[in-house]
Amino acid sequence: MARKKIALIGGGQIGGVMAQLFATRQLGDVVLFDIVEGLPQGKTLDIHEASRIDRFDMNLKGTNDYKDIDNADIVIITAGIPRKPGMSREDLLTTNAKIMTSVANGVKEHAPNSIAIIISNPLDTMVTLFQKVTGFPTNRVIGQAGVLDSSRFSSFIAWELGVSVQDVNAMVLGGHGDSMVPLLRYANVNGVPVIEMLERKYGDVAKAKEVMDAMVERTKKAGGEVVGLLKTGSAFYSPASAATTMAKSILLDEKRLLPCSVYLNGEYGVKGYFVGVPAVLGENGVERVVELTLNDEEQAAFDNSVAAVKNSVANLEKLGF
Ligand code: A3D
């Protein structure tokens, strides 16, 4: 079987870490593209030179030429500017929409049959724009957000309950903004509901609720927390891990059920927008959207988050994209 070809568009912080993850996990040959000359070439050379130490043997190419992504199986896009302290993801809209348009045209020309995973912010809007420019079928266009937001939520739960994060299952739905919806009711530690564990820990329903609310709030603001600490950019290790996991499910046809920004065609009462929901990822990209029952409070939070996505998409259209 021929090796898979993975094209990473954007060779900055996330792109560089992804190149290393794909190579060390031996998932396929990597092409790292950036407009900055020398940056992707330097990073791929550096990663290559660790191959004897870490014992991986994949081809890695850094490039400034779209021709090198020809016939890629998967394209992952991080091209764009990240947030600085005090910025919202929406503040990136104008700059990143221009960048995403040029990237989408490059991908459309050189990797027309690829499955695309988008990471650039504002996430759900950039996914929308990429799909619009390329005209790719919607099952081949996916946004990374939920895997990372859910992993952040899981970390906070694990720290609070003093359990291994490996046993925590928690999911975040909605748009990738401050109105995202961490679903506490479905969160569990190897099947044991988190809510029940918190109530037992504190012996007090009100105190447990207070702790839960704090974890939900921290999850919503988790990206900003990292930006505030780094000051020069945003999170990059964890988004790289999240996107690599999604790509692996597609490359190896694992059919993992992962929360991602996917096109909704009536599911969850939403039609014509990319929003974060659980989906099955396999060799065809998004193979299935999985619906779950939300209670009134969760549905209201989800609707609020969808409204923020719709607003951002409307802003994009106002800008003429
Ligand atoms: P950064 O390290 O700045 O890398 C971005 C790269 O894009 C730079 O190397 C640029 O040279 C490159 N670039 C700019 N314009 C183009 C172009 N036209 N074509 C190709 N490459 C170009 O940023 P980063 O890697 O830290 O973050 C990348 C994006 O991901 C930003 O928009 C972040 O906001 C976003 N992000 C999303 C998440 C999610 O969970 C959705 C998390 C963290 C960051």
C-alpha cells in the first residue's frame, strides 16, 4: 500500500508540531508549506535529523510551492495569524479570511481530492469559507475544535477529581468561541457520572454545582488562558495533537466518534452551517453526524453558540468573502 501524503499548510507553531507528530507516529509522508522562505524547510530538516534518535522513517519536505502538495490525501490548514492577549478569535477574521481564500485556491488546484481539516480561527467561519472557495463536498471539510476543547475540559475534570485523565470522557459542542457548550451531564470517569462524583466529594449539591460551573467557565476561556500566559501567540501543542488524532482516524479509517466542526443539514435543528457536534471520522471524512438529546438548558446554550457562528459568518459575508 502506498504511503499516505499529508500536507500541512502553515508551518508556524501548530504546523511544526504536527509535522513532528505525523512523522514520529509514522502516519505518512509530510509536506509542510508556508509562504515564509526557509521556515518549513528548516523545520522539516530539523525533524528529519531526529529520525535516527526517535526511530521513524518518513519523508518530510518543507516548501513554498503549492505544487509539492499535489495529490495529498489529507490537508491540514493552520495558515493565518493567532491571537495576542486581549484579542477575541473574531478579531482575526479579516486577516485570516484573506489568507484562507488564497490557501483554499491552492488546495483546490493541487489537492482536489483531499480531505481538509481546518484549524485557523475564527474556526467555524474559516471552515465555511474554505468549503465555499473550494466547493469540496461537505464530508471532506472538517474543523478542529471540539477534540481540543473536550481534552481541555477532561484535564480540568481529572485534576478536580484526582483521577487519571485517561479515564475521563467529556465533550464540548457548539462553535469554537467563548459560547461553546461543555456537556457536563454526559461527562464521566469510565462510566461514572462526573456530577455524581462531585456531589459525593463535596456532600453538597450547591457546592458541587459551583465547582462544575467553574470548570465549564475555565474550559470556555481555556484558549485565552494560554494566550495570556504565552503573550506572543496561542496554544500549539494541544491543537496539533487534536488535529493529528482526527487525521489518523481518517487515514486509518478508525471511525472514531469525535466532536468536530462539521456541516449540519438539519441535524440539531441547524441547516447550512458548520458547527461542533460529535461525528464519525473515517476514510470518507465525515461519515456520520451523531445526534444526542439535549435538555432545555443545553439546547439553549447550543442555540446561543450557533447564533455566534451565524453572526461570524454574516460578518464574513459583509466583508465580501
Ligand atoms: P503561527 O505560528 O503564526 O503560524 C501560522 C503560519 O501561517 C505562519 O508560519 C505564517 O507564515 C503562515 N501563513 C500566513 N499566511 C499564509 C499563507 N497565505 N499561506 C500559507 N501560510 C501562511 O500560528 P499558530 O500555528 O500558532 O496558529 C495558527 C492558527 O490556528 C491561528 O489562526 C490560530 O488562531 C489558530 N488556532 C486554532 C485553534 C483551534 O483549536 C481551532 C487553537 C490554536 C490556534
